[in-house]
Amino acid sequence: MAGIWIIAENREQTLELLRIGGELSTKTGTRLSVFLSQDRERARDYIECGADEVFILPPLTEDQSLDAYIPRIIVEAQQDVPDLILIPATARGKDMAARIAARIDTGLCSSCMALTFDDNHASFVMERLAYGGAAVQKVVCTTRPAMATIPPRTYEPADAVKGRQGQIINLPAHSPSTVKILEKKVKERESKDITESRLLVCVGRGVEKKEDVALARQLADVLHGELACTRPIAEEYHWLAEELCIGLSGAQVEPDLYLGLGVSGQVQHVTGFRNAKVIAAVNKDENAPIFKAADFGIVGDLYDVVPKLIAELKK
Amino acid sequence: MDFMLTEEQELIRQNMREFCKNFVDPIAVEIDENSRHPAELLQKLAEGDWLGMPIPQEYGGAGADQLTFVIAVEELSRSCASTGFTLSTHAGIVCMMFLLFGTEDQKKKFLIPLAKGQHLGAFALTEPAAGTDIMAATASAIIDGNDYVINGTKTFTTNGPTAETYLVFVWTDKAAGRKGMSTLIVPRSAPGLRVGEHFKKMGLRSSQTSEMIFKDCRVPRENLLGKEGMGLQMAMTGFDHGRIGIAAQCVGILQAALDESIRYSKERVQFGTPIARHQAIAWMIADMATALSAARFLTYHAAWLKNQNKPFSKEAAMAKLYASEAAMKHTVKAVQIHGGYGYCKGAKVERLMRDAKITEIYEGTSEAQRMVISGNVLR
Amino acid sequence: MPAIIACFKWVVDEAYVRRMASGELDFSSVDYKIGEYDRNAIEEAVRLKETLGGSAIGITVSVPEATKGVKDALSRGCDQACFIADSSFGNLEPSQTAAILAEVIHSRIQSFDLIICGEGSSDLYAQQVGPRLSEKLGIPSVSFVQKLSIEGGKLLAERRVEEGIEVIAAPLPALVTVLPDINVPRIPGVKDTLMASKKPVVTIKKDELQPLGEACLQTLSITASRIERTCERFGTNAAEISRFVGSLRKTGVIR
């Protein structure tokens, strides 16, 4: 077999891909390679974390984006057809992956959340969510290489082994892309990064007015947690910042505790926190789907329940 | 038999649903509570061509057929029966009468701004002493030079306080009896017209209703709609159309009552189980769903007959009679299902129940519908 | 005068997908709609056309029953539609959809300035067709765009990435995929809906296309997703609230 490739974007996610890539390369007895932009220091870091070889792509000018590497990666993939290419499911990663897959005529499992090697069929079995998270679609790629984009935090980061050796190979330059970046505006976060929070209190449509978000905030404060919300709260009502949205098209979170207030539990939303350690919910609709996804549920009016919770927690 | 709606009809239902979710649902409680005319909502309805729906495009309308119009009234009433009625009266009766009986000049002058939703229309027939007994009306008009001079009082005029164009039924030859009434087009600016205050009603509160007082009110002779003496016949035609609209409004009310009852009965737990699993409640909901289907089919059938240019007077009366009585009966049940919560302001079923009552009264009481229907079948 | 193509997919409305006790999904009472994200694509194409002139063309690859979706797209302001229909097109894989779109756009539409796709389909949400299509046509593409304009014969777009926003310029013709907050899709007026069927629709059948390639991805199964949770219920009186907080404490997630 010709190996498993990882296209690196940021370090955090590359380490996560190195974890699953390493497992699969051990299992299939193949090499694990990383494609990385310019940074030799980082290349050694990745080798210690499991890469057998790191291909260094030449630096990009200010106005070029990662997608400028696509032609070079395609050339390499056509020369030395790998078995599997892993790419982080970030905005740039998802775009690159689909375009590479199109050019080398192969299949791509988008936002893959489970990836195993089936010995009997010598194929990678990949799982992803469909229908807004209501369904799990299990796929195999019938063409080589198989490709997958993997969402952040799907795997634990790979562990470093001090002194682990590997090859570093420089790749030649490429012609620049006609797509040019004129300006980069770094987002000023209005609030804390919810993916980092241990405890999240999530506001749903059961909260009736913008002012009532304060009630949820009080509860979050008592818990020493952060506020998050469902998509309509941010996008339709604009009560909270968009980066606080949890769900399929928002943040994927894995807190110790997710506590939903007036959250009905549409699958698109639940998908974003299904790996939380503990899930709790307050909703007056006892048939709300959130209760099927929760460990602990209070069937009741949040306006009645939340003040009682705050009082109880303060005891 | 073909019970399939066209793709256009399905899309129009979907679009009206979305319109209601975005613009009607957020204000429905408030406009009921304050008896407020939602001018901003009417403006939005005009932008989407809803206010001229059944009128051909050459006269400023959208050119939809009667069944498509019924679907729109139904969906709008499901969110707000008051606004549904405003639409039904304006487009289904007033615009329709201009289309059926107006001269080319009248259509250009009055129908186009009405169908475009720039003006609202009203239909002024009922008088303080003349409800179902229209012949007891007293308002009259005499010719003076080039003008009609109108004297009398109309009441319960829907859209009275907000309309720009009124169709007013007056005696021009009382001695001629049923052939003595005529229909005059009265603009709001006509000298001698005074529009009364909006009535405080039990339900349908944001639909505007008032008295209209005519004191030597002058309109030019060209404002006669149709011919002299045709007024009563034209009013009956207006009612036939209007009844399909009321039936559609009732279907919307019933659908809303069912939606609310299903949602609440699954949520509300008593004796350890959602009340929907108690047979007493489940059967109320079964009856409600059945009545909704029956009302809907009667209504769509009447609209379909009108589309086919077949007589539909009896079927419109049947649809209106059945749908209005079903709406009243089942909104009461919906409040019952909601218990004390349903009796409080803010519960949608409470509004539905108040709104439903008028449907058994206006555009012909249930008793009047039975007169029309029995008159037809016993002929 | 630009010609702008909006791609859309006629999808199962996921609100109607029910989960049976067996864990299988029940599609028996589903309704269909234009994918939520694709409505933004259509709206953006129509918005650009209305400001710049030119025309907006809606294009979809679907089953023959999707005629309602084609009318919906036309009622949303597309001037014409291209409907590639076959009863076998209900479960295409992104590589196949992109190949069909590329072939039809290349052979039938030829001259265009911009192709707009939604960020993903609201059923499978693979987010691949847009970027794959750009590669098949050999045109530049920008994904996840939250704002766009055409100025001086160039595409200017704000692309949203994890760290913030990149303002991008690209030569035309180009392809973009747009995010939901780029616009608010209009609600078609009555006339828009009634006049939709009067607009030109080019229907292309499978036998007019080159033979369809095999799917690169083979779906082994689609099953209801399962979340194993204890689903313990609590009431709202003081004792129950205290029991609830106690349960949370026992798990160790709060102190």
C-alpha cells in the first residue's frame, strides 16, 4: 500500500489527524505522510507525533491561500497514489478536499466522524451524519485514494515520542492561484470560545424575550460556565453572537455539562454536543426530542425552574 | 374526481405559511389585544400581490383562481382570522364585484388601486334595523343633476374605518321592491360621508368595523355600479363569493385549533401521562380533525365549482354553514383541552374561540344559510 | 451583463423524516423542498441580476417529480431553468452530480460569469458539489462566502474561515458557495408563483448526457443516529430540583 496522507492546516487538528492516521497506518502497514506549509520546525514536531515523512510545501505569499497548493498535491497524488487522504474539516480544508477529489476523480467522505479499516474488503469504512444529524450514513470509497475530511475534536491529539525519526522532503514551487486574498480580517471574539468551555448553558427558542437571556446568564454564572445558543437565537433573533451557536452548521462542543434551556432538540442542534459528558435539559414540552438526548431532564417552565436551580446551586 | 392541488397551489400555500411565520404570528396577539389595524402587514400583503389575488393581472391583481385564493385565506386565517377576513372581504367581495359588474372606466379608476392593495375596499349593506332582513333597509339615494345624493346609516361595515372605496347599497326606487336597490361606489373623500369609530368586538378585533353615516352625501352618477335596481342581486352575488371566503377563514381557524390541541395535549401531563393519551381528549381531537377535513372539502368544492363557472351558491352556503359551526364547536373543545390555560389571555385557542363566533353571524347567519340551502333543495 | 447560474437541490424536508422503533428511518410521509442553503444561492443570483442586469439561471439535477422545485426556483426570480431529470437521479453522489452539472453547463449554457451554490445540501450536507464543479469546469472558486459583488469584471467576495474573514478577488467566470447569512431569501409573491411556469425551462434527459460514471462513494447503510443517554426525568418542586442538582453533582461535572 502506498500510504496515508494528511494535509495539515493548524497544529491542533493535524495532531488529531495524526492520531487516527497513525492507527490506520499501523494497521495497514503503510507510511504516514504529512503535507505542510513551509515550517521545518513543525515538521519535526509532526514526525515525533507519528509522521513517517513530511512534505514541505514552499511558502505562500500574503495574497495566497492554502488552495494554491492544490495543483501540487494533485501532481503528487497522481504520481504516488496514496490509499487515504485525511484533511481537517475546516472551511479551507473542506473546500480543498472536494477540489482535490474532483481532480483525481475519487470519493470523499465529508465530515467523517468514524473511520475504520475493514480487513476483509481492504477498504476504509467511514461514517458521517445526514438529514441534519438524524441519520448516520456509512460509506466506502470505491476509488483510490479514499478521502475524508474530519471535524475538529473527533480524535484525541497524537502523543509525541521524543526523538522519533522521519524524512523531511521539500516540494517544488507552484504557480500562484488567480484567487487572491486582498485583506484578512481577524475576528474579534465577542465572547469566550465555547468549544473551550467545560460547562455550557444553552439558550433555545423557549426563552421568550431577549431580556430573558439574562436569566440563563445568571445560571451560567452560578455554574461558572458559559452561554451558548441554538441557531435561531443568533441568526433569526440576533440575541447572542453567532459564534455561540452549537450545531451542525455551528460549533461542535464536548463540554462536561451541556444544559439546554427551552431547547427543543432539533437534530441539527443536538449533533453539535452529542459527545458532552453529561447532557441536561429544561423544557415544558415533555415530548421535546431533547429529552431523548439528555441524561437528566426537567419537564417544566424554564421561568419557574431556572430561579429554583440558581437558588439550589447557591446553597 | 381529482383531489390533487396544482404545484402552484402547493407553493402558494407554502409561501403564505412562511409569510405568516415571519410577519403575522409575531403581531397576532398584539393586534387582537389592541384592536389595531395592522397597516404594516397590509402593506406587506400588497407587496406579495395577496390583496388582489383573484383579480386578473390587467386590473392590477395576481390572476389566481378561486381555489388558490381560498388556500391563501385559509393559511392566513390559521395565523390571524382578523387579517384573513380583511383579505377575504377586500379581495373576495369588493374587488370581485368591481370585476363582475364594473365598467371599464370604473375598473381602471377603482379596481386597479384596490387590487394593487393601494386602497382597501368595504361593502356597506347592513343597517341598524336591517340585518338578515335586507328589505328593511332605509338608506336611499336620489338623483340631483349629475350626482346621486345619499342619506342613511350603514353599520357593521367591515374595513369601514380603513377603506378608501365603499360599495354602498341604497334604495333608488323603494316602490320597486327587490328591484329597487342600487349599488353606489363611494370614495372616502365623498362630501357628506362620515365614518364612525371602530367597534370594540368580542373577537376578530383587529378587523376594523364601523358605522357609516351618509348625510346628503354626493357621488357622481357614473359611480353607479351595474344598473339601477340590480343592487340586491349584486349583493347576493357578493355574498356567494364572500361565503367561500368565510368558509376558508373557518378552515384556517379549525386547522389552528387542531394544531394547538395536538401540541398541548402531547405536552400536558395529568395522571402521569400526556392528556393526548386519555381517550376523552384523543376523541375530541379525532372529531376536530374529521370536522376540519369535512369543512375543507366543502370549501374547496365550492371554490372549484366557481372555477368551473358552474353555479356555486348552494355549495358556498353549505361550506359556510358547516365550516362556521364546526369552527365554533371545536374551538370551544380546543379551549376545553387547554383547561384553565386556554381560558387565559395569550392562549391562542382563546382568541380562536372568540374569532370563531362571528363566522356564524356575518355574511349571512347560520339561519340565513339554512334558508338559502333549503330554498335550493326544496325548489 | 452577467449571466449567473444558481445550482439547487430538491431535497427531503428533514422535519418529515421519522424514526421507526426499529431504528430505521421512515421516509413514507416526507415532503420535498428546495434545500434551505440553496434558497440563499438562488436569492443571491437574483439579487445580483437585479442590480447588474443580465440573467439568472436555476439549474438542478433531480428526479422527474422535481418540477415543483423548478417552479419554486423560477418563482424566486430565476429567469430560466435547466432541469436535468431522470428517475435514477434521486441518490446521486457528489462526484456524479458535479460531473452532470459540469457537462450541461459546458455544453448548453457555455457563456456565464458566476455560478452560485449553497454551502451544502440540507439532506446530505456533503458540501462538495460546488467546489467539485469548479474544478470540472476549470474555473476559480471561493467557498463559504458571506458577501459578494462583481466589480470591474472581477468577483469580490468575503470568505468566512475559522480565524475571521478573508476578502478575496478572483477573475470571472468563477464559482462561489454562499453562507446562509449572505441574504434573506424572499417569499415569492402570488404573481411570481403563477407566472413561474411561463418562464423557459430546458429539460435534459439522461440519454442526452454522456454515460454517467460509477459512484466513487458507495453508501453501505443509512440508519437513525442513536444517542445512548439515561433520559431520567425530574419534576419542578423543591425536592425534585434538589434531586436534579444532586444527580449533576454525583456525575462530578459540577461541584
